[in-house]
Amino acid sequence: MTARHEEIADELRRAIDREEYTVGSRLPSESELATHYGVSRGTVRQAVATLTSEGMIGSRQGARRVVLASRHSQSFEELRSFAQWARAMGREATGHVVSQEYAPATQEDAVRLQLAVGTRVLHVLRVRGLDGQPALLERTVYADWIAPAVEAIEPDCPSVTQRLNDDTGLVFAYGEHVIDAIACGAQDAELLGVRRTSPLLRVRRVTTTREGRPVEWSDDRYRSDAVSFSVHNSIGNNALARKTPD
């Protein structure tokens, strides 16, 4: 049986997702929440502590809690895949491979994947969608040791990350991200269904195993009307989050 404080925590999560409590706003006081849910202040305190530990609510002694994020935000520190992020906010992620080919590792590939120049690596261009609408282009280069497993995955697999975990036990443990904005080129415009020169959000990332072995590096380009990025800063935390626009 679910504990009452867990039920209240889930109700608060949904209320934040519905923007009854928007990011930056204060929650009602413990007394007000206790009256609303018909429970003790101690039960409310447990529920709020759960959301605080998840990073959704900020805690400050002597003040009401402030909403920091909703489940529509996904911290890059959590290293969720695009599909996991989409599921977390109730959206359907799709994927389709446009092209896939082996090529000798360039100097950039070699540096990012810690391989010798000329090593045979797998290049994959994939369109990712949200609820059937194109949202992201992934240009990913996979290291030689994981490339055969990637090549065997069906072209429309919604989550390569999950499939690799299921098939090989691979866990993507660490990621480094560099974010900037670029103008959309002809190929990107056609695949994403936007005008050429439209602004795109670009995330260049390298993902590694727990042991620090590089698995892939990717140039991901998002439609600016499909996602946006927000940064929440504090003394103890500097988390970068990806979210849908308001």
C-alpha cells in the first residue's frame, strides 16, 4: 500500500506539471498543504522532502519552498536519453535512421573516442521525433567496439540507449555537453521540416561508460520550437535542463 506522503508527493508533481505551481513560484505553507490534503504537517513535510531530493523544489529554512523544475525538465546530470526524457513528460519518442555507414576515424573522432586515427567507426544520421513531429537530428559516431551492436538495431528503434542496455548490458554513465546555436543548412531543413537558415539548438556530446570508455560522440540539432534549454544555478548545484517551451 502506498504511503500517504508518497501519494501527496505524486499529487504535487502533477500539479507542478500542470503549472498550478509554476517554476519560480512558492508552494503553499505546510499548514495550508496539511489542511488541503487532510493530513498532519509531518506527512506534508515528508512529501515535500521527497520533491526536494528530486530537485523539483528548493528548500530554505524559514521560507516557503520554491518550485525549481517540473518533470518537463530533464537534467543533463541525470544523463537520460531522448526517449527516456520524452516518456517522463508523457510524450512519444520516435526515431528513424536516415543513413548509416562505416568510415575511418578522423582526427576529431580519434580525440573524442580515444581511438587511433583511421579506426573503423560507425556514422549514423538519425531523425528523432516527439509525438510524430521531427524535433531533433542526431549525427552520431560510435566507437569500433560498440558499432556492430548499433548496426544490428532496427532503423526505427525509439531508444538506442535502452536497446544497447538490453542487448549488451551497456550503461551510458557519463556525458559532456557543449551547447550553441547554429543556422539550419539545406539537409537539416529538409529533414526537420523547417526553413533553411532557421535557428537550431546544437548539443555536441561525448558519452562514456562507468569506466570512462567513450561509447559515442554526437552532434545533436534541435528545432528551436520543439525544445529549449534552461539553467538552474545555486551554490550547491549547477544543473542544465532540457525542456519543452512554454
